[in-house]
Amino acid sequence: MGRSHIDRLTNRTQGAEVVAVADMVDALVEKGAAIAGPNCKKYKSEADLINDPAVDAVFIVTPGFAHKEALLLAIKAGKRIFCEKPLCTTAEDCLEVIDAEVKSGKHLIQLGFMRRYDKGYNEVKAALDSGEYGSPLLLHCTHRNPEVPDSYTTAMAVHDTAIHEIDVTHWLVNDDFVSAQVIMPKVTKYAHAELADPQLMILQTKSGIVVEDEVFVNCKFGYDINCHVVCEDGVIEMPQPLYPTYRKNAQITQTIDTDCFVRFHDAYDDEVQNWVNDAAEGIIGGPNAWDGYLAAITADALVRAQTSGKVETIKPAQEKPAFYD
Amino acid sequence: MGRSHIDRLTNRTQGAEVVAVADMVDALVEKGAAIAGPNCKKYKSEADLINDPAVDAVFIVTPGFAHKEALLLAIKAGKRIFCEKPLCTTAEDCLEVIDAEVKSGKHLIQLGFMRRYDKGYNEVKAALDSGEYGSPLLLHCTHRNPEVPDSYTTAMAVHDTAIHEIDVTHWLVNDDFVSAQVIMPKVTKYAHAELADPQLMILQTKSGIVVEDEVFVNCKFGYDINCHVVCEDGVIEMPQPLYPTYRKNAQITQTIDTDCFVRFHDAYDDEVQNWVNDAAEGIIGGPNAWDGYLAAITADALVRAQTSGKVETIKPAQEKPAFYD
Amino acid sequence: MGRSHIDRLTNRTQGAEVVAVADMVDALVEKGAAIAGPNCKKYKSEADLINDPAVDAVFIVTPGFAHKEALLLAIKAGKRIFCEKPLCTTAEDCLEVIDAEVKSGKHLIQLGFMRRYDKGYNEVKAALDSGEYGSPLLLHCTHRNPEVPDSYTTAMAVHDTAIHEIDVTHWLVNDDFVSAQVIMPKVTKYAHAELADPQLMILQTKSGIVVEDEVFVNCKFGYDINCHVVCEDGVIEMPQPLYPTYRKNAQITQTIDTDCFVRFHDAYDDEVQNWVNDAAEGIIGGPNAWDGYLAAITADALVRAQTSGKVETIKPAQEKPAFYD
Amino acid sequence: MGRSHIDRLTNRTQGAEVVAVADMVDALVEKGAAIAGPNCKKYKSEADLINDPAVDAVFIVTPGFAHKEALLLAIKAGKRIFCEKPLCTTAEDCLEVIDAEVKSGKHLIQLGFMRRYDKGYNEVKAALDSGEYGSPLLLHCTHRNPEVPDSYTTAMAVHDTAIHEIDVTHWLVNDDFVSAQVIMPKVTKYAHAELADPQLMILQTKSGIVVEDEVFVNCKFGYDINCHVVCEDGVIEMPQPLYPTYRKNAQITQTIDTDCFVRFHDAYDDEVQNWVNDAAEGIIGGPNAWDGYLAAITADALVRAQTSGKVETIKPAQEKPAFYD
């Protein structure tokens, strides 16, 4: 993921240059810097990189548990930050980061929820915002993966998978989630012993909008992302990606993606390009730290619901700071 | 509905003849008999019609509360019966009718769940039964109506609307429901004060298959029936009805039905034709009285769930009689 | 085909009874009569069948060269006739039959162009007749078959295949063809030595409407009938038949028919039922003898065009008799 | 178009910088340079711009009749060239430019046929090149525009409209056209007096592949580009652009583009980015000058066919120089 972002920033982004790479593992620093080019500096310590005056902005692509420290360092240094999800691994850490950003007085952090930059979701958002379909009432989502390794656990269906729908549907309907439930259907024969698959996750917002998300990570057939928004005045269905239609062997067929990086290729590029463009205006146009906190507490509630079988409440520990309005 | 069946039996069914019509209201007898032709007898009493030796089989198209009496009379007379849904209005009455049919030793009753004869559902069933898609795990259904009158209440979303998905999904997956839940999303502005609309109903079977049904009876845009079956080895999506595609006004458009009798026109004809054809072999090929009982207790659980907000248990009061195997 | 019609008339048509079957081959008479039931008379001579007073109407399902004689006998006997295509094998014979029918003063002949009864074509026709799409200008049709035997020749691509589009598009646009051309693309490797396949046939009407028909009879993948009508105010595309959508193996798939009798199953039933129903009013509601003549001269022009490579003129040898207005 | 390219090169292309702008009209120079930024030089004479040592490559976005002179100047100066279509307005001029490029010994010219960079066409090309569908035999294309001004003439349906299918289908099937025909259907009521609209253009290649192109420039409903490739082993249909599906007003609807710059937005960007990237390797990866010549003689034949009503021959005045292999 880190090297993918270095490649993107170097070769497919206007107005950005990767001037330094840091990693505790020397070999990875070398690999990353090789993509960026001969002038790229190499660091072992992320602190040194963050505090290098030649660095205007930082990309945090470390494991989630390491985010907090890097975020606090970068905020202290006043550097703009692109942080891959999650913001932090606990709700408390998220709030600590939020507190630091608010006190810094500058909008610095954007989170890597790339779906907000996907063309399909944006068309759905535009239709919703047009008012032509009235208020959204109910969203049917699917997040299907061909398969997952044995290390993938039931809780990861929330943290690694549904987390995308958590953020993007929150953004689509512009309302906060207040409760979470998880319904466990019959388990597919392809799931290993420790994994409940598929799962039907159900979230509800303050105004009552229900978002359901079928998470099915051993669906075998493809990477299949769907989003149908049932509104008062019509239903909006996000389009599938663009592939030819083939007639062969008594079938009419279209390809379906099997790889999330193919499916959201353009969204990944666009989130980074937009983040670079927004730097000129000093704004964070994408998902911010507060969005990261909301995603964290929503995910926590879903994980509780996976084992309790009950409707779990979602409640932020504090009011949203005016800073994020 | 009665006159519609008389027209169907008279003009679009092979091997059937409407020889008598009964109704407490004389004018309705006249109207019905006029469709059937000059030789059609006219009765005020359903008992007289049922016991007329010229009558081989009876159609019960009275209000639900009146079904039990007519069913028991027809069973006693040994006449084959086509009974519009519901079998009876209480689970107890259903069991009384079942007991009478079992004791009669003859398979007499078919219920008017016409969707089992719809081409689309049958293609889904054939795909499931082929084994090519593995076991079904999760079904996403929608039952959307353009609008309902003010007399339509929250409970009717179960009894008059979801009842169709209750029977047809039970038939599709060939497994009995054991629990029911209803989730209430934000209510559409088009619902009157006494109606929760839309509703998300969730049923689970013995083996764990989850069936969810979005019931939305003021969706405004059309009569929109969908059924997606998520299986271990693929997803099956029931087709929409057959309409041309139009290009006009910067849009590519297909018509969607607005009337259930148009949507299921052929299914209504086919259920009756099949019921007539099955008479020759003395079998009931469609939904039988036990199916009617299961639909009744499932509906009861959903209605309880509408107000309790909890997962309600579905449990038959007795084992399925071997007679219905 | 004969037995298929006997089955249809006996088992799926209201108001008809097959009272007699004739064929020069005794074994075929027996087979046919067996479907119709024990009361069905058996004839060796078609004349005897036609003149049997118990026979109200006749079905002509003999080879094309034998149609003329049977048609003239049936007209003479004043019997209603359902005649499989073609009317006759030469334009002159068609005119002789037309002359006889006109002189009889009764509308007797309906031709077996079943597509006029297909739901999809009828929806296209309804859209055209609504005026909402303005005048049709250009029609793109395909008539694709999985494969044909070695006995199938280039000319049969007109007489056995395109003949259906000739009639149905003439009916759709309600205008007569005045010229024909055939363009020969690269030949598929699956065509035998004597067959040009595919062919692109182009017809033009009096008012200038162009109908093109891709005939591809070794397309391998299915029986694929398409019809797109380009109008002044929009484009109308006939729907494909109704099959589920499957997600499996990185593909989203729909079935396509491979058999014309499956594709047009309902159209075959409906044309016969309508012909029976029309008997009560003494009308011919479907394609009549004049339509058969127009199809014959259009086909003749296409066959000439196959070898000339030029635009061939289509001109009836006489004005349309007022009888057929 | 010029300013659109300046914006693209400046803001959406990696590795390019607009260092100078030339136009005979001072105001246009100012407007263009303003997009490029304060360091952009301003020229009245294209020769001065071309010969500026700071200029590595030139974009020719002048009217077609002015292309030849600019092309020859740039070739003389050894500068890489991106030239909007057409190469030149006569076949002879095209050959003169080709001769100059060949003599220069360097691959310098790329033509602005952006469809070769469209994702949909590239997926069709990939499917064809995979061999899975066998040899292409017949292509059905449409090029529909909502409307054209009164200044648009019948010949422009070739030069401004079909020219895109001429190049892209030639590229798709990798074969040269040898004949052209134009069939004129009934004219739409929306065409002005001097314009035949729609037109059905038919091209055939050396190996016999037929390409037909429905050009309909007052179709009213949208900018509708279709390409169906009929192959020996299946049919490939290029996808429509990606828009949500809406259910509203008894219809299921998708948006169709109305603007070619929206439809091919990404293709325009990608052709320029690829042209810039190819500079590093000194190659022309896109349509070259010989492609431009072939498009010119194909267009000439179609224009002749529009008035002759006959099949017109297409024959290059010379063999393809080995330089372009």
C-alpha cells in the first residue's frame, strides 16, 4: 500500500513529489525510495521524516496501532496528513488525536476512505443531494470478496470490510449512526472454523435511516460492491463497473471485478489528487479525523453486536467540535 | 377477484367450466354468472353450491374470516378446493381445517399463492435445485407497491403484502422459518399516520438461512418485486418483467409494472390451469393447507415483532402430518 | 410442426378441437391422431378432410410446394384456414390463391407468422403506434441461430430465416418494401462451402424506412433475435427473454435461448388462440394472404440481390385488393 | 479545443508544461496563455513557436486546412507533434506530410483520434485480440448526436462524425477498408433542408469484414455511441458509460450522455498523457500519419458514395511505407 501510494504520488498525481520515505526496515525504505526517484531522502525514523523542513505533508501508511504517534508528531509539526484507515485503533486514541488537531487550529488530517471519490458513489450522492428522490429511508449494500485467508476473523468483517460502507453511507446520507445490529445467516461451506460468513450488518441513524450491509468475504465469484438507496421518491442504484457484454455459449455475460484495487483504482488516484489540490486552499475536502472517530465507534458497536446478538447503541463520548463543521 | 377467476376459468383455462356461482349478494351472483355463460347456476348459499352434485371442485374467494366454514363444508363433501389466501385468519382455525383434510384421507386444498407459478421464481427455483449454486444462505427481497389507501395498517404489511414472500421463499429454500424480526426505518412522508412504511422484515430458517423482505407500500414508482438469492457458489437474481428499452430525453428507460395483476398475470393463469390439470391425477401440486398454516404462524410472529421490536420465535403447535410429505 | 400444432390445439387452446388429421403417410396420421384423442378421424387425403362437414377450419402444415392445392380446396369449401409459411412457393401461385379468396368474398386465410403475437414485438408495435417516438426511420434486426445443417443454403437464409423479419417489420412499420440489397461480410469458419454466413440484408420501404437484418445462422452462441427501431423521437429496443441474472466465476450472466420454439413458445400458442377467437367474428386478425404475397416478392428480391450484389426492386404485380384493407 | 488542451496539459497531465501559445488573434493567445500560467510565452506566428528551442513538442489545434503547413514546419524542426484530426483536408496533402515524416526518419506525428484511448473500446480490443471470440465478421456501430446546427451538411456526417468510427474500427479489426457505401433512410423531421439524416454507412475491409455505422445527428435523445462486434465465436458489445439506475415514475432509468466531451472525457486525458509518456521512448503509440491518410481516403469514398448511391472503391495511392509498420 505504501509503495502503491509512492507510485501514485510520483507518476499519476499533479503537483506532488515524494521527497522522503521512512520505514524501520531498511530494505523497504530502499524499495519505496527507488520508485520516487534518485532525489528521494531515506529515513529510518518517522519522526525525522516528519520534522524534515523539506517535507510539506506526510502519508501515514503504517499499521493502525502506530497511527496515533505519527499523527500527533505530524500535528505538532503542523504538517498536512493523509492517513490510511483507521484513524486509530481505539475510540480514546481517536479523541486524543482530534483534540490535538483542534488545538492546532489547522485542518490537517484526511483519512483514506477512498470510496468518497468513486464515480458511482458520487453520482448517487449527487442524485440524493438534488432532492429529486426525497429523503433516503433505507440503504441495501453488499460488500462481497472472492475469499479471505484463514487469518481473517469474524471481527475483521467489521474492521477491514464493513468499515468502508460505514464511512461512505454516513457521508451519503449525512446523518450519524445511533445503533448497530448483526444478523448471522447460515455459514458458507467456504468459511474456516473461526469465521461467521456471510453477515448482515444493520445500522440506524438519528433520523431513522436504516443501512444494511451484506458482508460476504468468501462469495467466491467476485469483488461485488452494491449500494441501493431507497428514498421517498424513488430508488437509486449505484452502477457496476464498465465492462463489455459478451454473447457466447448460450449466455450474455459481463465481467465482474475480483480485486478491490481494480474496482477502486480511479477512486484511489482521485482521493490523493484531491487531497493535493486542497492543500493550496488549506482545507480538508475528504473524510476528516471526526469521521474517523465516528467510524471507530460504529465499528466498535458492530463488533459488540456480533457477539451479543442485540441492538447495540452508538454514542460519541463528546459533542462534535465546531472545528469540524 | 372472484369475477377475475370466473373469467380465467371460462376463457383461459383448458378443461374447466364454471357451472355455478354463489354469493350472498344477488347482484354479484348475476355479474359472476354472466361471465360464465347462460348455463351457469346461481346460488345464494355456498353450502348449496358446494353440495350440488354437478360441482366437482370449488373456488373460495370469500373474505378470509369466512374461509374456515367453506373449507370444512367442501372437505366434508369431498370436493377439490382452490382457496384464496389466507387459509384461515387464525393458526387454530388452520389446524382445524388441516385436521379435517387429513381425516378425509384426500388431498383437496390448494392455496392461492400464485407466485409459485411465476416464471421468474421458477427459474430461480430451478437454479437452486440444480445444485450449481450451492446452498442458499441469504435472500434479499423487495415488495414495493405504488401506494395504499388510508385503511391499510402496519399489520397489513405482513398479512396482505409480505405474506407472498413468506410462502414463496419458504418454497424456494425448502426450509421452515423459526424466527422473525421487523426493523422500522425512517417513515416515508407518503405514509398516513397509522402506518410504518417501509419495513424491513427478517426471517430465519431452521438451517439458518436468512430471508429479508423490504416491504414498502407507498414507494410511488411502481409494483417492484425483487428476489436475490445469495448462495455459497453464486448469487441468483430473479428477472424483472419483459419490457422494451427506450432511449429518449437523455435517458435509457424500461417500464416497471404498477399493478400486481399485470405483474403476475401469467402466474394467476398458470396456477389455475395447473390446479385443473392436477385434478386428473388427484394431487395438489401447489401450496397446500400445511403451507397455509406455516404462512399463518410466520405472519403472526412478524406482527408480534412489529410491536415488540424483538426477534420472535416461530413454532408450529404440532408436527407436520405425514399426510403432507 | 404438425404434431406440435395438434398438441397446442388439443391441450393449450380454448375453443378448438382437432376432429380429423390427414397425411399421405399412415404412420404420421396415427401419431397425430393419438395426440388429439380417440374421437379424431384419420384421413389419407387432405381433400377428404377439408370437405368433411365436421371440419370447421383447417391447419395446413404440409411442405410449401403443396400449399396452393390445399388452400384452393379449402377456399372452395369455405373453410377457415391456418397456413404455415410460406403462402405458396411462387409469387404467381400466391396471386392465384389471393384471387380465389377475394372471389370467395370471405376472409379465410391466416399465415403462420407467429412473431406478430410475440409480447416483445407487440410492445414495440404499441410504442410505435402511440406516436410518442415519432416516425420510424431505421430498424436494426438480428436473426442469429446457433447452427444449421449442411443442407441449408445461402437462399434459405432468406426463405427460412429472414422471412420472419420481412413480415414482422412490414407489420411494425405498416409500410411496403420497395427495394432489397444483401451485403456479404467475411464468412465464418463454421459455414460449410455452399453457405454465405453471416449476411446483412437491407430493405427499404415506400416512405424510405430502412430495415436491416443481420442473418447469422452459425453464430454458435444462441438463438438471438433483436429489433431496434430508430425513430425521430427516440429509439425502441425489443426486450430479450426473461431469465435470471447469475453471479458466478467473476461474471454476471444471463441465459440466452438456443431454440426458436422456446423463444417463441408463447407466440405460437397466442397466434393459434387468437385465430380461434377471431373465428367467432369471422375475421382474420393476423397476417393474411396478401401479407404472404408481399413476403414472397420481398424474399424473391433478396434472393436476386444475394447473387447480383445490387439493389433489387420489389414491385407487386397488381394493386392490393380492397378486400384486404 | 485549444484551451481545453492547454488546461489538460497544465492541470491533468504528468510530465508536460505549456511553455508557449500561438494564435493569429492576440486575444486568443492571451486567453490560452492565462491558463498555462505566467511563464507561458505568447506568439502570433506558429512558425516562431515551432522554432523556439524551448519548445520540445507542438499541439496543432488549428482548422484542418491549416494543418499541412504547421505539420511540415514542425517536421522540419524535428519537433514531436500532436495534431487534431484531420491530418490534412486532402489525401494528396496527407501524402506530402507522410513523405516529409518518413524522410525525417523520426516518428513525430500523433493524430487526435481519442477513442483509441477510451476504456470501452480498449476492452473490446482486448477481447478481440485475446482470440477467444475468433475473427470479427461484422460490426454494428452507432454515432448519434442530440442535434446539429443548420451549418452542418450531409458531407460533414462523414468528415466530422463518422470519421471517428472510421479510425477506431480500422484499429479494432486491424484491417484496411476497400469499399464504402451509404444508404439513406427516411429523413427525420428534425433535419434541415440540406441534410440527409440519419445515414447508414457501410465499409468493407480487405478480408471482408463489414463495418456499418448509423450516423444520426439529430437523434434528439443523447450522444449515443455503440459498437457491437459480431465474431465467429461470439458477439462483443461495448459498454455504455457508468450511471446509476433510477426507479421513479413507473420507469427504471439510466442517464445517457448528451455531450461528446463528457462521454470521452477520460479518453481525451489519456491520449494526451500517453503521448507525453511515449515521448520518453521516442515512439508514437497512438494513431499516426498513415492512419490519418487512410481515414482521409475512406472519408472521401464515403462522401462520393453519399451522392452516387453506389459502392465506392477505397485504394491508397501508394503502398504503406515500411516506416509505419
